Amino acid sequence: MKLAIMQPYFFPYLGYFQLINCVDKFVIYDNIEFTKTSWIRRNRILNFDRDRYIVVPLKRASDYSYVCDLEIAETYDYKKMLRIIKGAYERSPYFSDTFQLLKEIIPPENHHLFDYLLCITKRLCAHLEIQTKFIVSSSITINHSLKAQEKVIALCNALKADEYINPIGGKPMYDKSSFANSGIELLFHCMADVTYNQFKDPFIPNLSIIDVMMFNSKEKIKELLNMYKLN
């Protein structure tokens, strides 16, 4: 069984969905510390010939809060966010269908950040016909005080995974022999240099999946989901 484990992100980039798509089960961390510089509450979209951030404001919390404890601020103006996205992409070839989906999933059902991010990610996967099963990390019976590699191996063992796939950026943090000693093959996901037609050159890479969906048909996105290597 192939497994990947990641933090939740706000409308993450294509590589995140490639990772989900290439495994059988995807563990999404809820009991992990929030990092202000992460992509958990923000991402980038195209804004004319440059990128701009879209951000979910949060209620003030401790610097050591878990993601599951964070709440969306009452000042979150999702209608303004939709207007920003509409202004940026209204002339894109797949705007109509994509924007209709965004109007359905951007309004939050409650103020819990984790629930919001998980719901968005699941809806996007359903739209892209990604069948991978999601598992919330805190629901798995392990010693959750473990850190880094030890925690990942414990999660793999608990779910009986024999392959663990991690983004290539985490390569310095993991040791293949340690995984092999637990009967797990450690592989690293590396996204290819994906490009597609935006409004004009130069191409701006690694924007939110929103950008990918605005400029590519669902059939083309399925091709892009397979543009990666495992090593």
C-alpha cells in the first residue's frame, strides 16, 4: 500500500495533487504545529503578469498552536476573494466551470481552519476524479509525541504501508535504510517542469491549482497529474 503524509494547504499547487493521486491513502496532518510561513492559509494566483497572494485571515492564536485548533477570523471576506479571482481569470478559457466550483467551495461552512482546508481539498480531488482515501492524522493510533521521521514510520506501520512517498524537498530529513528496516520503501516525488499557456509569457510556475484549472481542461489536468518522477 502506498502512503503519503502532508500538512493541509489552501488551494495547493499541482505537485500536491500529483502526490495525492500517486498513493492509495493520504494522511493529512491536523495535530501538527502551525507555521506562519507555510502554505497552510495562503497561496498564489496569477494577477495580470505577476503573482499575488490569496490569504485566509486567522483568529489570534499561540505561536505553538496545532492546525486543528486554529479558527478563521470573522473578518474573512470570501466574497472579496472570489471577486479577486474573477478579476484575475475572467478571460481564461476554463473560467466558467472553475469559478462555479470555487463559488461552491470557498464559502466556509464553519470557522475551523482544518475542516475548511480538508473540505476544499476533497472537493477538488472529487472534481479531478482522484480516488485516493483521506485519513486525518489524529485518528490513527500511534504515539503522537513522536517527531519527524519516527512519526512518519509509526504512521506507515499503523496503516500497514509498504511504500512511503514524500515530496523531494524532504529528502535531507529522511533515511532510506531506517524505512527499509521497518519494511517500508521510501520514495521521493519530483514534479516535472510543467508549463501551460497562461495569458502571456513568461510562464509563472507553481501557482495554486486554481491557475491550473483556469487554463487547462480536466482531461489535460489528468495528464499533468502524471508528470512526475519517483526516486
